[in-house]
Amino acid sequence: MNLKKMVGIEAANYVKDGMVVGLGTGSTAYYMIEELGRRVNEEQLNIVGVPTSSASRNQALELGIPVKTIDEVTRVDLTIDGADEISADFQGIKGGGAALLFEKVVASYSDQVIWIVDESKMVDKLGKFPLPVEVVPYGEEHLFRIFEEKGYRPTFRLENETEKKITDCGHSIIDLHLDVIEDPFKLNEELNQLVGVVEHGLFLNMVHMIIVGEEKGPNTVT
Ligand code: 5RP
């Protein structure tokens, strides 16, 4: 079975009747949302979804899953989302799908967070996957220069050959090609202090459970 589909379906089992559920973004979260849609329709599962992107919102609505924004709920019971890299100490990089801002907001107001990944996402240290930094377009060239000076090898995320990618919130994404992040907490502090940086893809101490898709089956790690 497709490993992403396997963990998407497995994670959906943790959703119980009456829950407010954060709906992640990406090709793995897609299968989890599909499974929730199936349960809503076939098992009369009663949930409210809080989508982390316009793509997940559209998918949920098409499946008949009721949705609310994060500001229309007081709390999220459980968020299930994908990740781009997870280190041995369970820190993560997210944002490969450019939805990191809403993903981080929803995760931070969630009682429980589950990440669902195929085994290729598990690494010793973070950094091989380019770290996305979401920035306000006004002043973005200055931030880009600062990252260059620091040796972070920045590139603007592109939508196509000529246009920059614009997020659901109207921001740009600068990807940092770091190879290895020796101290994610220090880098987190550093990025948070730069004016014009809205958020970045380091998700530190945010996850409660990881479901890893392996050939032999889903491996749940807490
Ligand atoms: C989107 C994300 C995704 O969760 C991450 O990129 C993983 O995506 P996929 O499941 O398609 O590999 O952070 O912003």
C-alpha cells in the first residue's frame, strides 16, 4: 500500500465523535482528510474541521466535512498533519506545501498534534530539506540579502518559471538551503527576531505522536 495513504487512514482512527480537528496540508494529509470524509458520510462521524490551507478547506468541503476557521473555535482537540523532515529528537521542518503559517497557528492551539509521514522523512538531523521562511513581500529583498550574508543559501520559492509563490496570506517564501541545522532552537530565535519574517518552518516541541509509514505497517511513536 501507498505509505502516505496507510498513515493517513491510520491517523484518522484517532478522531472521535464531537472533536474539533485540525486538518493538515499536503499529499499525506490528503489521505487523512479523505478518510475523515468517508467516516463522516458512512459512519455519521460528527466533527468540525479546521483547515490549514485553502486546498484542505476545499477538499473538506467537497467531502461534506463541516469546517470552521481557527478563530471560530475556542480550541482544537487534535491536529493531524504531514511533515517534511523529523529529527531523531522529534523536531520538525514543515512548509514544503507553503502552508506553514496556518499549520503552525492551528498546531499551537491544539491539545494534541499527530504528524503522519512515510519513513523517508525521518532523519538524524534537520536541514537537508530546505527550511521555508515566510516573509512579508515589502522588504523581502533585504531579508534575502541578510540570508545570503549569513551563508544560508536562500532561494525564493517560485510558482512557475517567472512568478514567485504567494502563500494563502499573501506572503513570499524564502527557502534556506542549510544542509544541516546543528541547533534548531538557536536558529528559531534568530529567525524570529528578523523584521519581516512572519513565520518559518521549524516546528519545535509541537508534536505529541508520529505515525511513520513503513513497509511492514504503520509505526506509532510517542
Ligand atoms: C505543507 C506541509 C506538508 O505537511 C509537508 O510539506 C509534507 O507534505 P507531503 O505530505 O506532501 O509530503 O508542511 O506546508
